[in-house]
Amino acid sequence: MTIETRNSGMGTRARGIGLAAVRGLALALVSLPGAVLGFTLSLVSIVLVPVGIGVFTTPWVLTGVRAFANWRRVLAAEWGGVRIPSAYRPVPEDANPWTRTYAMLRDPATWRDLRWLQVDMTAGFVTALLPAVLVFYPLEGFAVAAGLWRPLAETGGYWYGFVRVADQTSALAAGALALVLLVPAHFFTTRLLHAHFALTRAVLAPSQTELAERVKVLTETRRDAVDTSAAELRRIERDLHDGAQARLVAMGMDLGTIETLLDKDPAQAKRLLAQARQSSVEALTELRDLVRGIHPPVLAERGLGDAVRALALRLPVATEVTVELDGRPDAPVESAAYFAVSEVLTNAVKHSGADRIWIDLHHSEGMLRISVTDNGRGGAVIEAGSGLAGVERRLGTFDGVLAVSSPAGGPTMVTLEIPCA
């Protein structure tokens, strides 16, 4: 039983070493051309930014580099058990080329990726190739000892390490050398592959400063969310106090008066009864509006797409809505997106002078993306106290971003992105 367990363990160890060698070879074959190509294209594209060409090419090239880096993060986790966090700043897909290029070049993660490409094509290539060399080179020695030396000898001899193979005796010496080389292969193959991924993590992982900055941003957005929630509760309390509650109190007083006048002045009681009925209708309308402002029933029942379509139907401007959503986002995300769109539409109707609005909702690559475009006068900006600033704070709670493209004369495009499964 002990012998069987030992043999099983040795077989598992051998398979692990062989797998590490194959994975190292695959990484070496991919890392060198991939890193060279990515770094070269990035460098050329960034250099061409001042002349305008790079503005259009840089976002695509850097997006490819990020995809390459993220793929290596996945391999590091699956093949080496090395977790490498990603800290890219979100970039709106529908932003104009200047905005996307500027945002990506300002991101420290972009320059970290470019440094990693240089390391990956040098030290990374070596650390990926060594596990394969440690395993496959001894196998070559065994093949030489088994008879491969004969066709090699016909070409004038063959050097295996420091052994010159010209006959069967020297071939056996090469086999003995290969057997010796299996010892470091046994101990270092998997460690070298892990070292490759550790090197990748050392270069690709965000710094503590970046993580601290990220925590600071998240803390600020959470605080803004709490402040916004508190302000919303105060608004609801004020609306109830000044609206529905006041009407209900007045109705109670009218009903008391009606009770007194029923026998003395039936006509006046009838008039007051009609007034009380009208007050009840108005109070009910105010309560419905208040509930709709908290969480619209159509949003809860029909989802974000139909809720936005309902918003569009109430607008005094011709509005076209395109929805491409396979499912429903989480309720908090759905609610935040709805009220953000509502605020953007309100701004467009009030300030843009537009006679047509287009709304597009779709989900791709783990992001809920919404764009609101109008053909108005333009000039919209995100500034303190504005509705767009409130939308930005609302989205920040979910790590979402808001981008505004609104040149003078229009058109205006407001893009919202929220991470969403």
C-alpha cells in the first residue's frame, strides 16, 4: 500500500513537471512575439498622438495590450496560483477619441502595462523558457543515447552539453549527462514557472499608492451616496408634510365641518363634501407621484428598458429608445441607471433646446452602457451643483462613470457606464 501511494505520488509529480514544461514553452512562444508587437505598436501609436493619427489608433492598441495583460493574469491564477489584481480606470466606450486617448494615457496602469511588456520580452521570456529547457533537454539526451546519435554523427558529430557524440559510447555518456540534468529539472521546473508568474505580478500589480487612491475614491463615492440618500429622505419628508399630509388634515377638518352642517345646512355640507372628495383625489395623486419618485412601479414590474420607454413617452420632445438587454441588472444598479437617465433627460429638455433625443441601452463586456444624445445647442458641462454632477455622484457609488461630449452648437452625447453582471 505504501509503495503504491509512493508510486502514485511520483506519477503525479512527473505529470506536474511535464505540464509545467509544456506551459512554459507555450508562454515563451507567445510572450516574446506578443510583447514585442504590443510594445512596438503602443510606442508608435503614442508617438503619433501629437499629429492626430495616434488619437484614433492609441485607444485600440492600448485596449489590445490590456486584453493581453488580463489574459496573462488569468494564466497566472490558473497555472501558477498567483493572483494579480487589475486596477484600470474605467473609460467610456462611446467617448470621443480624444477623451479616450487622454483618459488611457493618464492611467498609471497603462504605463505599468508597457513596462511589463519590456520585462516580458526579456526576463519573462527566459523564465518561461527555462522550465521547458530543464525537461526537454534531458529528453533529448536520452533520445541521443537511444540511437539518435547515428544520423547526427553522419553530419560530422554532435555536441550534447560538453559531450561530443560520435559513437555509441559517447552517446551513452550523453544519456548519463541527461540523467544528471533531470535532478535540477525535478526540483526547479515548477518553481521556475511560478517565478515567471511572480515576476509578472511584481510588474503588473498596482502599487499601494494606487490601491490607497482607489480606496479613497470609493470612500468618497460611498459618502456622497449616504449624503444623497439623507437628502432624498428629507425631500420625501418635506413633500409628505407640505403636500399629502396637509391635504389629509384639511380633509379631516372639512369632514368635521360637514358632520356639523348635515342637519343645519345640507347645501353647504354638500359643497364641502365635493371639496373633500377633490382633496382626496389630489392627495392620492401626490402620493402616487411621490412613490413613483422613490421607485417607479414600471421599473419594478417591467425592468429598465420599459421604464426608460415610459420616461420617453412623457417627454415633450420626440424621443427614440433602443434597448438591447438580455436580462435585468441588479435592482440597485437598475434604480441608479433609471434615475440617472431621468436626470439627463430633464436637463436635455430644460437646457438643450433640442427637438429630438435618442436613447440607447445595451450591455456588453460586463458593463451596462447608456447613451443619451440630443440635437440641441450643446455646451453641457459637469460642474458643481449641476444635475450632471449629481448623476456622476450617483454612478460613482457603483464604480460607474459619466462622460459628456457637448461641443458648442451640438450635438450633445451623455454616456453612462455601470459595471453590471
